[in-house]
Amino acid sequence: MKKIWVVAILILSSLFLFACQKSVTFSYSSFDYMDTYVALNGVATSDKQAEDVISEVERIYALYHDLSTGYEPLPEDSIYLENIYSINQKVGQTLEIDEALYDMLVFAEEIKTLTNGYFDISIGKIVDRWKSIILDQDPIEIGTKVWILPKKIYGTVESSTMNGTREVIKIVGDETEYHISELAREMDETRFNQVLSQVSLINTDDFSITLSEDSGKFYVHIEGVHIKLDVGAIAKGYATQKVYAYLKSVPIIDFSLSAGSSSIALGQNPNREGGIYIVALTNPLKTMNTAQTYGKVYVKDTTITTSANYEQFFMYEGLRYHHIVSPKTKRPMQYYHSITMIGEDAGYLDAVATALFSMPEAELMAWLTTHQNSEGIELIRFNQDETITPHMIDTLFEEN
């Protein structure tokens, strides 16, 4: 899950153009952590406070990057005990881990229980198989079978030419000229069935994660022939929540923080009455020639997370197969194009949005009925049939 994970959200308000005379505007950006672009804009009371804030924000993201990565070991001189990569190399062993990683794993297991198993960090090998076919797609060229996304029409590429800087593609029997962004390759049936066969052989029944604490030390033990931890669907939001809580504690009142396009934390907007930010929600069906957004929300002092199917996917029989894999079916499901959640905890929203994305509508509605008010969360569904269903409490949502 990793989500893929995820919908692009645009901050429509210009940030901090007219800060108070005694205030210091600052910004921080980095592409060094969690394979995502982190951007922070804020207003501090002094240059020293701004420097301290930037230093702490970077420390937090660096910490969770090192602990959560599943594709490389810790450096030899690392101050940390283990990370997700090294834990996966030591199945069957009881390992001492840092408290920060222990707390995140405990939180992930709590979300698993909360979502009736729809969130599960132990299915990394299943996720890997689907991601491999998503990332290893052949290029679109003459003779390729493609789906024309705006029309949902299936066809064969007849020609591809350059019109200035624009690649123009024509489909057999269709006189319309298409841009490459309007097309998606149809996955080969043999390759698709091969992945289905591979994931069906992964038995998740013997997977277990045991977390324990003894005398101020923290331990993890994982079991399972095919178990592989993957915290991609929670780590970015979890780290963002730590930063959000830190900013609130300083306090930094006016700020916007984004980790990629799918996880945002907001304070107040100094340039708009009431401190409100207007956040536009990206249309998951967008192409070069369609609307880029489908609505907007008016928010402050909150976090926003989106799970969506439009950044990492392939087409098969007219459906998008994406990077968000259901632990129940071992495959990506096609109930929604995107789910956006609003609430007070970015880590919680990151994990829960991933879980809800794999729930059939009836289960999602039952879960929401039980938990929405007690958890203080709001949700907007962009459904598979292209309808939009908001589940709001107080936040204003406007559909385009």
C-alpha cells in the first residue's frame, strides 16, 4: 500500500505573502526522505526559531526514513538498531528495535484491528508482485493495445508522431488525435494471470507479528514463510503527524506541510480571513484534456490524506489495477478511484484510507457509521462509477 499512493492536492491560496512585520517567513523542502517531496512553509517569531524548526522537521523525517525503509539496510554507522529491511531478513528471530519503530509498528497493528484486517503491513511480498507488473510495463508503440481513458474505448495504436513538443497518437479506426496521457496500456493476459497465480501461492494464514517490551527495551518477532513487512502505507503519514504535532507545540500557528501529493497537514493561513486554506482535490480521471480537479474543501488546523488509483496502475479488461492491494483478496480492488480523508492524525488517516480503499461500499459504510463521529473523521469518495459521495461533519466541501 503503498499507496500509491496517491491523489495530488493543490493548495490554492498563496502562502505567506503578507506576513506580519515582526514575523519571519520560512520554507523547507527536500526529496531525500521516503521517496517523496516534503515541503513546509511557515511563519516563525524569529530567524532562530525558524532555523530550529527546520532542523527538527528534517530530523523527524530522516528518523522515519531510516527506520521504515524496506529496500536497504541501515548504514554501518547508524545509531539505530534495526529497520524494516533488516527485520525482513531475520524472520523467526526476536530483535531489539528502537522505541520509535516499535511505537509505529504497534500503531499499525492497532489500525489492522480497527479496520478488521483491511490494513495489514505483513503482505509486502504480495504488494511487491503487483508493483512489479505496474512498474515493468512495455512502452506504448504502434500495435499496442490501449484504453482511451476519456472515452473508455479499447483500441490499437496505428501511429505516433510529434507535433512540435506534443506526441500525437492515432488509433485504428479513430480519426481523433490523442495525447499519451489519454492512453493506458492493456496488460497482457499471460502476465496478468502469472501474477494472480504467484500471489495465490502466498499463504498469509501463518503470518504473525509479535511486539513486546521488557525493562525499557523493545522487541519485534515476525513469523511466516512468505511474510514481508511493508510500512509504505503508514510511514509517511506517521512521520508527517509527528512533524504536525511538533509544529503545534512550538507553537507555529501559520503553516502548510505536504509530504508528497497525498499527505498534507495545515495550520492557519495568514492570507485569508479566518485562517482558511482552500484545498483542491485532483480528479483521478484527469488527462491533458479533462478537468484537473473535481472539488475543494475549506480547512485549517487539520490533516488531509488521499488514497487513489491514478499514479501507479495498469489496465486490464477496462479496470485499473493499482498499487493498493487488499489483504482479503490479495489483489487491487476497483470500488473507488480515490478516497480523501480529513482528520486530526495524518498517520491514522494514511493507514485507514488505505484500508477503506479495499472495502466494498457496504462494509465501508458500516465502518463509517460506527467510527466517523467517535474518530472525528470526514471522507469524500470518488467512486468507480464516477459519482462523488461526501461524508462530512463540519468541513465545507464544494464539488466542481
